[in-house]
Amino acid sequence: MSVFKAAVDTALAGRRIEAIVIGASAGGVDALIGLLPALPLHFGPATVCILHVPGDRDSRLAELFAARLALPVREAVDKAPVEGGTVYFAGAGYHLSIEHDRVFSISCEPPVHYARPAIDILMESAADAYGASLAGILLTGANHDGAEGMQRIRQRGGLTVVQDPNEAQAPTMPERAIRLCEPHLILPLAAIRALLPQLETRI
């Protein structure tokens, strides 16, 4: 058994993932282009992606990825339910969170780590909504956003996965998360891509 397979088997043992949140900043679009096409048709969990995008123009991320993925892709909308089998992207200029009844909420609170939308706000709210059935994935980025969110996911019993900072385009974000929350898995992007389809099959 490979070291990777053993680590994944241990991290996923007994888990049933209902939702995945993925955060990234600098280099994040390229990282997600490498990751998200691994999601198969009829993939069960909801996947919510948040990147630091300029607030002075519309995000085109949902449109960009809709042409690349087998699953439906949408921009998250205020008060809309989080549906399984769908990939969502946070829009520009607003914080995105998930309420306890698993609907999206957007707000205009001040930036966090100079970012709006902020990864921490989404991850912390998702951790409270989904508990142990949430998987958090933090990718490349140049600030500290996401580390506290990953810590909350771990505290609530969810699965935490961080991109190996040695291969990240901007290593600051994954390095900070590793120091703060001791994630279950620290993986190169190719291994995270291989992990994604497994997140609905392990129970």
C-alpha cells in the first residue's frame, strides 16, 4: 500500500462527505482548472469554490468553469439552497456564507485579510452547518485567509486538506494553514485531484 493511499484511507475512514469548500487566492484559477475536471458526472456532494477576485467587476468564474465541467456550475445566490451535485462559485464584492439550514447568504461586511469574499467566512460558516460531513481544501494563496476557516472545519470534525506549499504558486496561504490547524492531508495538486472523486464513496 502506498503512503498516499494509506494516508487517504486513514483520513476518510468512517466519513460521509456532503459538501466541499475550496479556497484559493493567487494562482487559484490555474489550480482549480487542474482540479475540478476530476469531479465525475453525478458527483454527490455540493462543491463551493471561493477565490479572491476584484470587487469592482463581475466574476466570470462560473462561466469559465461551466464550459470545463460535467457538473452544473452556478454562482452562489443569496437565500438559494446549497444543492448536491453542483459546483458553486462565490461572486465578487460580497462575503459568502452558508446558514445552518444550508442556504447561501451574502453580506457586505468589511473585508477579512483584505479580501471580500473571504475564505475564512465561508469555511467557518460551512463548518458550523455541515460539521463532520464537510471537507475543506485550501490551495495556493499569498495571504493568511483560510487558515482560521480550516481550523474551524477541523474543530467541527470535518476533513481538512491543504495543497503542498512546496508546489503552490503562492505558498503563504497553505503554510499558514498547516501551522495553525495541522490538516489531515497535505498533498500536491495531482493527489488532491485523485482524492476528489473518492469523497462521495467513503462511508
